[in-house]
Amino acid sequence: MHKRRRKISIIPYLFVAPVIILLLVFNIAPLFVAFVTSAFDVSTTLSDARFVGFGNYVEVFQDSRFWNSLFVTFKWTIIEVPLQVLVAFFLSALLTKNTILNKFFRANFFLPIICSATATGIMWKFILHSNVGYLTYIINSVGFGKINFMNDPAITFYVIVFMSIWKTFGISTIIFVGAMQNVPANLYEAAELDGASKSRQLFSITLPEISSTLWFVIITRLISAFQVFDIVYTTTGGGPNFSTETLVTYIYTRAFEVNRMGYASALSVCLFILILIITIILYTRMLIQEKNN
């Protein structure tokens, strides 16, 4: 009986073992290696390593391109996350009922998530390219002139933000739909009897009931926004004039174009600490709000 009990107690750990192994190999171990590598002046091939201690971190705070990429990343996050959350929230409110039309729209909104960032970037470049873009050609044909959507520092950043929202808002919408469908129907019935409008029900019943889901979406979207790379790399590569160069894009160039893995690791550690601090603050705020409710 003792052996049988011991065998049964091990079974749950065997089921979670693959996830734990993947987490250790692809998350924990690289993070540890990044911390160690950040203390060295070393190339991408990890040859000719020279210990510099905190030298890379000192250089980070003296690097004007780092501050520019950090500013672009914060600007991206401040614009992209609220817009995406708002779009997803109001669309999900319209798509909560399980009608055939709503299911059709949900599936279509989710399609960009399935597409790779490379395919998405190439598609939008074909649409918005200043010379061969379909939309640019149409705008020019009707007399508005040629607009450099991908080469004008004044507008390119916002164009890329739009692409990112278009690609990822579907997952937030589906999460909100699932949460809204779990709100008790009797709350809406009581509100209707009291004469509450649909908009009043949305903000007085739906929003408080799905507050945990709202916080989850905000936190996960913030983490994703701070790590944005693929859509930028495949469309502008950080240009023009570094106007779309995010922190992860800059880390990539330092590691694989300038061949400075140690410095790139220091930048990665700074990004990790920044995301960790913001996540802790938001998660603490969420717990306080749930406790007060």
C-alpha cells in the first residue's frame, strides 16, 4: 500500500514535468545565462570573453540609442495597450451572444493571431509601400498625393502601432467574450427591470464583474508591448531614423549586427527588471482592488 500510495503521488508531477522542463530550458536557463553574460564583453560566438563587471550597465545608461529605444517602447505601450483593450472590450460586448453572425466575426477577428508576424509585415508592406502599395496607389490616384506610410518618421510609428493592434486585438476580444458570457444573466434582468440602459449595464454590471479578466488582459498586453519586435523588424527594422526602434529591436541589433552579446545581455536584463517592476505594481493593484470589492 505504501508503494502504491507513493506511485500515485508521483503521477501528477509526471504530467506537469514537460511544462516544467520547457520552462527551465527556454525561460529560466536563458535568463540565468543573460545575467552571467551581461558581466562580460563577449561576442555572439561567446569567444574572447573579457570580464567587465557592471561596465556594460554603465554603458547602457550612457547610450543615447538605448534611451531613444526606451522612449519609443514606452510610447508604443502607452498608445497600443489602451487602444487595443478598448477596441477588444467594446467589440466583445457586441459579440457576446452566440449567434451565427457573432461567431463569424469572432473567427475573423482571431485570424490575424494565427498568421505569422513575417506574413503580416509583408502583407502590410504590399498595401502601404510608398511605390508599390495598393492603398498608396489608390490614395495617389484620387488626388491626395503619395503618402510615405513606411518612410515618414511623423506617421510610420503610428502605422506600425495600428498593424500591431490589428494583428493582436482578436485574442483580447475572445478573452473578454468568454468572461462576459460567464456574467450571471439575472444581474442584467434585474437591471432591465430597473430601467437601466445597455450602456449603463455595460459599465455598472459587465465591467465590475470581469475586472479580474480586464486586469489579466492589461498586464499580459503590457508585457507583450514592452517586448514588441517581430512586427517592427519585418516592416521598418526600427527606421526611419530610429523612430520605430523599440528596446527589443535595439537588443537584436547589438547582439547580431554589432556582435556584442554581453552588451545585448545587459540590455535584456534591464528590460527584464523593468517588466518585472511594472508587472508587480499592476498585479498588486489588482489584488488590492479585488480585496476591496
